[in-house]
Amino acid sequence: MLFLCLSFFRVSAQEYLYEIGGMLGGAFYMGDANKNTAFKNMNPAASAIFRYNANFRIAFKANLAWARVTGSTEGLNNVFPDNAQADFNRNVIDLGGQAEFNFFPYSDKYQYLQTKRIAPYIMGGFGLSVAPGNGGTFFSPHISVGTGVKYKIKSRINIGAEWSIRKLFGDRLDTNGGNELLDDPYSIGSSPWKNKDWYSMLMISVSYDFGLRNCNCNKKDINK
């Protein structure tokens, strides 16, 4: 029975199944008005998160986020047709889900299983981005990838930092206000993987654990 109990903990999550919390930080856009400069024109971003801890290493997270993204062609090295210039600003609503992999078994208990209070992680998932605007509402599915670190400051409280990138399947996020110039400005065509917009979020988080996991192991069982 002791072996069964230890096996249970090796594959199970920490004693709490779920987390709920929030994230605050910044967001930036990459596309025709910002080809390759990360963290340019950072704007506010916020998110509500819900996480299911499948085990010490794997978690599944859902998010509902808001981000402000802006861009401008002023000062870019590349020249647009007829030396045209454009800028935009837009609010993005982001609904998504990601799977996370912790590099260390994450818990503040069960040290005999080599758990750690701190765990770097990577993540990947899918979602939907919606951005209302003057020229109509922009809808696009997205692929999300990212990395982060989480730290358990006490039994039920986690803090963390995360950087994620959203790859959109559309090129009209930056056309708010009639900036059609930013929709394929060089007329080179596009595909699902080429000439599409991106946005990224750099966030800090706080979450609270709840939902005690049931374990049939008790002191009597362990002593057997």
C-alpha cells in the first residue's frame, strides 16, 4: 500500500487541482508596421487565468485577456510604396488555452519526490483573437507559444512571470481606421504562415490554489 501511495503522488498533481488568478503586464505588436523589433511600443495588458494541474509537471491553462496594441511606419528602414506612412491602435480580446510543461516537479511539499517551489516552464496552445475597430471587427484564430517561471510563495499562493507570442492567421489587425496600406503593402500575397500579424504579451501573475485532490492514502495505509 505504501508503494501505491507513493506511485499516486508521483503521477498526481500537488494537493490542489486548480488555480484561479490574474496577470498584468504589457503587449506589443509585430507586423508590417514593426517587422522585427521586440518590445517596441509596449502597451498595457491584463488577463484572467484558470489552471488545471494534471500532475507535478503538466498543467492546462485557460485565459481571457485584453491587450492594447499600436504600431507606426514612421522611422522604419523599409520604404512603403509612394513613401506612404500609417499608424494604428487597437484593443484585442484574447480567449485561449495552453498546455504547460514544468521543467521541475512543482510543489512546496513531497520533497522526497524532488519537488521544487520554483519551476520554469514552456507552453503552447490555441485561441481566438477579436479586435473591434473603425473599419470593422477583426477575428482570427491564433497559435500561442511561450515560456515562464512560477514560484509558490506559500501553500496556496503562486506568483510568476510569462512571455507569450500569438501568431495570427490574418493580416488586418493593423488596418484599424482604414489603414489599408498595412494589408499586404507590397502586394506579394500571403499564406497561413507568411505575411501575417503577431502580438506578444509579457506578464506577471498571481494565482490561488483550490480544489483539494482526494487521496485514499492515510496514515493507516502508509503503515501497512
